[in-house]
Amino acid sequence: MDTSHLAEHLGTIGSLAASFFVVATYTMRTMIPLRVFGMLANLVLMITAISLHNVLQFGLHAGLFCLNGYRLHQMLLLVREVKKSVNSDLSMDWLKPFMTKRKCEAGDMLFYKDEKAETMLYIVSGRYRLVESGIELPVGAIVGELGMLSPSNERTQSLECIESGTVLSVSYRQVEELYVQNPEFGFYFLRLASARLFQNIGKLEERLADRTAPAAATPELA
């Protein structure tokens, strides 16, 4: 078999193999296996392009291979960070790559009580206060994540900026897209949100106990 026929034969086999992987991607419901099969299809088509001396095809699928590899790495890293947060400090730092920066000035209202909740916020710098309860949120706090899980999706308090700073925001829609792409992420996100809810309840109980303790300790006047 001469070189031209061999190249043609390899090209046919490569095309069939790539077609298999491409068809397989349409059966995938989650992002990680989709990216893996996409990379396999790109790899096969790159090998086919080499045998056919097709530089354009090789370049195209080399670029797609790198893109799929980056997205796969991003999703695997996301799942790993969510797992680590659940098992350690309940941090939501892993959401930062998917968030948008927003500058705030003193007096700005970031949201109001009873309005529709569509985003959650991560406090990077500045000072912020929940108006109704008077609670000041520290740098590194996440606010609004539980609105995504509530039936009404309404804010339970207003949030005011009392000293200029920066927050990061992410929409519930983006979080839902991450969940659809990888159900494992969704599972750990729900565990994390639940853990943070119980943590917040514990803090409120501690504050209530601190407020009632002095009153109980004060002797009644005769």
C-alpha cells in the first residue's frame, strides 16, 4: 500500500473514530464527561489531520483541545474547592472566578427587603450593614446565598454600604448553570448552604442569649 492510500485509510479510520466521540458527546448530560469525550474527539482529529497534512484542521482541533482541557480543569477544580469548603471553614472563595466586581460608596443600598433576590454577594472590602437587624457584615462574608433556596426568592433584609468598598456578585442563574453542568457541584453547594444556614442560626442564638443574659442577671427593684 503506497503512502497516499495509507494516509487515506488512516484518515477514514480517524474520521470514524472522531464521529463516534462526537456522537457520544450528545448523550452526555454533565459537563465533565462531555469535556473528556470532546478532547478525545479533538485528539483523534488532530492525528487524522497530521496523516492528511491538513494544517488548518490540526490547528482548529488543537485549539479546541486546549479549550476543552481548560474548561475540564476549571470544573474539576470547582468541585474540589466546594468539597474542601464543606469539610472545613464553609468558605465560598471558590465562586470568585465566576463573580463580577462592583464598587460601592457609603450610603448605597445594595438591595432592599422584600425585593426579588437574583444574586448573592461576596464582600471584598468596605463596611456593610443589614438595616433591619443592624448586623454589620465582615470582609469575606457571603450574603444572599439562601435567597436562591427560598420558595419566594425575596430578600429578608436590606443591605446598606456604610463605608466605600468592593463586592463581588454572582447571579443565581450562573450558579444554576454550574449545577446543571455538574450535579456533584450542586450536591456540595446544597450541603454548604445548609451548613451556613445552621451556622447563622447558631450565631443568632448566641446574640439573643447575650442580650437576655444581662436582663436576667439584673435584680428586681423592691
